[in-house]
Amino acid sequence: MAEDIRSGGANGRNGFSISENGVLAYRSGGSGGTVQLSWYTREGKPAGTALPVGDYSQIELSPDDKRLVVERLPGGSGGSGVDLWLLELSTGVFSRLTSGPDSEMDPLWASDSRRVVYTVPDGKEPGIRQVVIGTGDTPVFGDGKANRLDDLSRDGKLLVYHAANGNEISVLPLSGDRKPQVVFRSPFQKDQVRLSPDGRWVAYTSFESGQPEVYLAAFPSFTDRRQVSAGGGLMPRWRKDGRELYYVSTDRRAMAVEVKAGPTLETGTVKQLFQLPGGLVISATNYLWTVTGDGQKFLVRETAGAANAGAIEPINVVINWPAALAR
């Protein structure tokens, strides 16, 4: 009936739908990947491509801005699940970082830009692991639950993660008794939790208003909570010095807000930096964009060829698909 169907990768959501009255709709381009990683300046001008067309999901830039860790979906990595790959930005060398039988996801860099902590959310032994560039990986934590990793404190002493349903946010000390503790619980879905560089504040995405919005709160108490975005926001990122917070609006605009963080928190007026390309896939669970430490360049996972065009791949329609079954 149709070939070369757009693949949904690890989530198994392939790009087609059929109706009972004989209409088939699908997106093509499943075999070679459909997204690329593109750079944009703070003014929204294209500034090159980090990776050509492939099957990529979440991306994380190292603290020194020299390396990128990428979730690569099974269609592009040849593995049985999501694997982590490493891109050296100065040389363009793109190499495998993990190769476990299950999916490795939610990568986070340690402050030394050499260690990556990540989640294995399913399989026989779900948990949190760590890999050092050039060596093997080791387990960090596991309680048998499908937790999702959020952030690693700059001093490397604390991990932040949330339950699969998003109702609980927990912290895990990486020294001492290493006993996890729930620090925030509510009936609303929460995700994309990011600590400020000084560790006193936290940005996160929550659905408590009925749509995804970006919030700030004191950490780890989650007191002095305040909504930052208006009209929808997700994927918050801090500037390296903690003086600016970035997020993506639900209508694909790169937004910035000035932050004065210390014992108390002050925020300035939210301003639009630039309109992101129509090919950017927004997500309230995955991080599909990142920013350099100085806040001057943004790396975006976007539909291939959609940069500044506002375009998405076309949908193909086949009429009377049951007739193909009789051939």
C-alpha cells in the first residue's frame, strides 16, 4: 500500500493512519532519518549544521561547549534501543558512547565535560548509570522503577529525577548514605527539571495550569514558586552564569528572561529572542534544543530542510487502500 514510512523511532509511533472508508495518510522518509541538528544565533540567523539528517532525539551540550551527547534512535544506530552518541564539535567525529541492549536516555554532563550520567528507563534492570569518555559505564542508582533523570548539580553531589508519571520529584545524594528523598509531590505532571548554576533555584515544566508552563522555585524546598512563561512554555535552559533563563513557547519562539538569583530571586520581563523554525518539534518531556554557556548560540533539533522555512514534511494520501490487498 505504501513504502518508506516515517518511523517514530523508540516510541514506536510510525507516521501513518488509516480509516475504515478506504483512506490512508502517511509521511515518508522513514529509512534515512528525518531530523537534523542546526545552529542559530541569538538573533535567529542560521549558523551551520552540527549533524546532518539522521534519527536523533534528546541533545545535551557539554559545559565547556566542546562536545555534544545525542540520543540516537534505533533506525540510525543499528541497535535494539536508543543509544547515546558523542559528537566532537571541533572535528565532527561522531562515535558511539553506549551500546546496551536496552534504551539509554536522558543524558547529562558532569561539570568536567568527561562524564555522562544517563537513565535506563526500562528493561530487566532499569536505573541510572554513568559513563566516562573513553572507558566503560558503571551503575549509579536503581530501585526497580522507571525513573527519568532531570539534572546533575554542578558540584556533582546531587542527582534530580522524577517518577515516570511526573507526580514526584526526588533527589539522590551521590555520597554518604545515598538515600533518595522525594522533595516535591503534586497531582500534576512535572518534567524538565533544571537546577540553577548555584543550586539554589530550579526551573521546571508543569501542567498545573492545564498546559505546559515554565516555573521557578527554591530548591530543594520548592517554595517561592512562580510561573515564568505565559501562554505555554517548555524545555527551560539556564545560562552558565545563571543570569538568564531560556525556554520555548508552545508556538515555537525562543524566549529569554533575566534572572537575579541569590538568597532571593528576581525575574525581569520575558522577551522573545527569535522565531524558531517550523520544523522544531516541541516536547514537554524531552530536551530537543540546547544553548551555549554564554547564551549566544542555540542548537535545535528540527525537521530536515525546514530551517527558517516554517515547513514540515508533506502528508501523502492514498484512496481506496483496501484494493491493494486484493492484488
